[in-house]
Amino acid sequence: MYQFSYAEIMEEGVAVSKDRERQVLERSVALLEAAIAAGGTYGKEAVEAVYYTRRVWIRFIEDLGNPENQLDDELRANLISIAIWILKEIEKIRKRESTNFQGIIDITTIIKDGIK
């Protein structure tokens, strides 16, 4: 029978969570890139990208605002600010006021690559 310490189990749980976060952000980037590839207009690909990306960043804000979140306060505040910017850009795209898919892709990629 295997014996694992609490710390090992918790560390593995954190690693799995971070991997999921990276996967979710990769999916968002892939959908945004598909919207660009489809002409960067307001077709099916853009709608799917907008709604998926919006759900992702709303969920991140909820998690970052949770008092049990273990990131330091300054990092949490910075990530919430970034998330708010992304949500504003997504809303502009949804309202057909912008096609700034690439800006969202760039920022999301930076955040994804920073998850370690």
C-alpha cells in the first residue's frame, strides 16, 4: 500500500489544476484564432470564441476574488485587472465594435505561459 503525505497530495492537486487552467486558456486561444482564420468577422467561429472566452475569464475573476485563493494580493489584483480588460474587449467584439481577437490572444497566451 502506498503512503502519500498531505503535502504531496496537495501539490499534485495544484499541478492538475494549473494544467487544466493552461488547457482552458489554450482552448480559448484556439477558438479566437479560428475566428480570425474565418475572416475575423462575426460568424459562428467568433460567436463561439466570444462566449467561451467570456465564461473562462468570468470564472477566473470569481476564483481570484475568492479569499481562499493562495496567490498574493498584488498578483490577484493584476490578474483581475487583465481579466476585466479582456471582458471589455470581448464585449466590444460581441457588439461588433471591434475585431481585436489578436490582442486577446496575445494577453491570454502570456497568462497561459506564466502558469507554472
